[in-house]
Amino acid sequence: MDNTGQIIFYEDKNFSGRHVECSNDCADLMCLLSCCNSIQVESGCFMIYEKPNYNGSQYYLSRGEYPDFHHWMGVSDSVSSCRLIPTEPGSFNMRLYERIEFGGQVMDLDEDCPSIMDRFHAKGIFSCHVTNGNWLFYEHPNYLGRMYLIRPGEYKRFSEWGGRSARVGSIRRIMDY
């Protein structure tokens, strides 16, 4: 498992102004920076969050440069927490359910899925159980829209992964490419 990562948050666009470096989870960046207008991910993969304590809109960032918040699909300069996402070699497995508390149709997944509707004919994912790997749920097909980090564990209802609704249009594995 790769647990190393390095991310740098800058107050100004194009990697200027005050900055903060993180190599692990940080629940409250606002005590260190007043805003965030650009980011460099030197290594690893991170989920950044609009609000402290890993709440609010989530954005997945892999190694690269993000000169302004539009490059990570953000709607503002508000980045208040981040989480390092360990990338794991090996298998990926999850079980999806069409009802809360693991009810209804059961759908097994071990690879990326660009369209939940096309593959499973499901209108929503209300609960899931992840046995292996870290995943991203996207609100729309083809990996578009609001995204959510799904780590190994049980999620009895969509609100437990931060979802506003059960709408999941596509799912992608988080791998170290």
C-alpha cells in the first residue's frame, strides 16, 4: 500500500502567495490559510473538501498542477480539509444495493463502471459495502458531476458517504496509474 503523498495549497492563483504543505490528512486548513486558489499534488492522491472535518463538496486530485479552482472543478476558493487516499495494488470489490440498509437488488462491482443505469438498470444506490479498494462515486454517468470518496466499510445509506441523494451515475476505482 502506498501511503506517501505531498500536496501544496496556495492562497493565490498560479502557485503564489502563502502556502501550506501536507503529507497526510488535515481536518482544518482554514487555521493555516484564508483561502485556496491553486494546488500542486507532488505525489499521491488526495480528496479535498470544501468544509472542515471532511465535509461539503469533495474533489479528487491526483499528481499534477491545478493553477486555479476551476482546474479541480471547484466553484470557489474554499478548501478547508484534505484526506490522503492510499492506493492499493490488487483487487477491488464492492457490493451495491438499491435500498437502504443493504436491501433490494444486489449488484457486485470489481471494475470501473461508466454508467450504473446501463450496467445494472438501477436508478440509485442507497447503500453499499466495500470490501477492497478505494472508489469514487460520481453523480452522473461518464465520471461527471459531484463526487464522493468511498473507502472500505459499510454504508447503510447514501448520507453516510456524504451524498445528498442516492443518485450515482458512475463509479471509478482509485488506482496509482
